[in-house]
Amino acid sequence: MMRGTHVPDQLKQATLSEAGRRRGRSAKTVRTPVRTGASVRRRSALGFAVAACLVLVAGIGATAFAINGPGGFGPGKTVELESQDFTGGGGYSGPWYNPADDTFWSYEWAGYKYHFPVRCVGNNIESVTYEIEGERSYFEIIDNTVTAEQHDNGKHVFNYTKSVTFDYDHQESIDDQRIVEIYIGFPLPEEGKEAYELALAGKNSLEASRQLNTAIEKGAAREISTSRLKLTATFADGSMQTKTYRIAPVPDFDERYEAYSDARAAFQSIEPPSSDASQQEIDDYLGKMPQMPKLYNITELNEG
């Protein structure tokens, strides 16, 4: 089998450490992917269906976009996503793992993760199911409940599926039970392959690293724009409401990302505070750190 043998140890550890940090505790598991279905939990049925909303979580707050409300987030409406919530801490995860045949592809294919900070709100909703459409688009679900013994007996920690269901009262994409992210794969652009090959040959440089990072970000942006995200709210009376969304790069994605790369390069040239620096000096230094610009938007599609 190819599970767990084609990913560098440091990449696996970095992935799991990030997962552990985000759920507030460490994770010590082995990457063993498999496709699996999603379960639906039901509550007692009462009341009638009403229009749902999609909420895009931003930090500890949330911004709601009413699907059917005037001036709200409806067909044809577009809203920019906060990059620190959608992409921050995710990003490039090494060569593409193809869940369809359980293989890792060569470095010429990249795997990329996006956070999933979304929430559906409304009255009398039982559950919310998301489906992702796209040849190389999946939900990656990290099962935090798997013990070492269960893993040794064949239970998987990393699972890949085309749909995921949340109980309405528990829509967190990160909790003690699991971590849900979007996982896509795409061919590395030519400039990215050139930079990668330089690194493999031991000829890496800051410019080559920047070239690789830029190629990966642009490639991921192109790939996610070909996917479709379908949200289906199931109400207590058994009825359903489905909406379809497209996540895509902003029109001036290249310009925004390159400006951010320039700012980040300039920041790296600033001498960091010494070990005995005052809190004010540290705050001043961190205040110069460039913030990631808004690089993506989400649009509700008019299916009619």
C-alpha cells in the first residue's frame, strides 16, 4: 500500500501539529487516508421549514448573508472571504494524494487545503450537508477520536469524501471529534516545477522559493474556481433547501498576491527584536508584519 510512505515525516508532523494546535491539543497520529461517507444525526421533528442563511465565520464573530432576504446574500451576489480564516494555516500540503485510487502522485501535482469556516443558520433546521463537485476536490476529515489501538487495527485518521454533514447544533469544522477542510489537487504550473526542481538539486534560493509559492497559490486559485459547493439544509418537517456556491479568486488575485509577497519579503529584511527586547519593541515589530489580503470571494449561483 502507498499510505503513509510517500509523505516526508516532517510534512506529516507539520500537518498533524497544525491540526493539534487548532483544536487546542497535540495530535500524534499517522496519515492513513481513505474515502468514507458522512453520517446524519436527526432530532425530533417539529415546526416548519424556513429560509436558511449561510454564515461565513470570521474569527470569533460571524457575518450572515440571507439567502432569500432583500439585499442579502442571494443568487448572483458575491462576498469576499477573509483570507486569514479561509487560507491561513492551510495551504500547500505536498504532492497530491488522490483519494479515488489511494495513491500519492509526483511532485508535479500539488495538494492544497482550505479551511471551512462556514455555517448555515435558520429556524427548525435538523442538519446541514455540504457536497463538493470537482474532479480533484474533496473534504478532508481528520478523525480526532481514533486511538493508537484502533489505528493499528485499520481504522483511518485521515478520510476523504465528497460530502460532509453537520448536526445543526454542532456545525464547527474544528472540534474534539474531527477537523473538516477542503482538499484539492492540481498540476503544478511550469514556473513552479522549475523552482521545485532547483530545490531538489540543492539550488534553492529566496527567489526560487517565492516563485514556487506564487505558482502554488495561483494554481490552487484556478483549481478551486472549477469546483462547486452545494449546501442542503434539512428541516424538521422533512423538507430540504439547496443552494450552490462558487469560490473563486478575486479578479486582481495576481496583483494582490504579488504585492503581499513583496511586503513579506520586505518584512523578512527587518531585524527581529533581540531576546531582551521590551514588549513595545516586539509589538512594533509585529505591527510591521504584512496582513494577507482578501484573495477569494464566494458567489451564490442562480441555478434557475
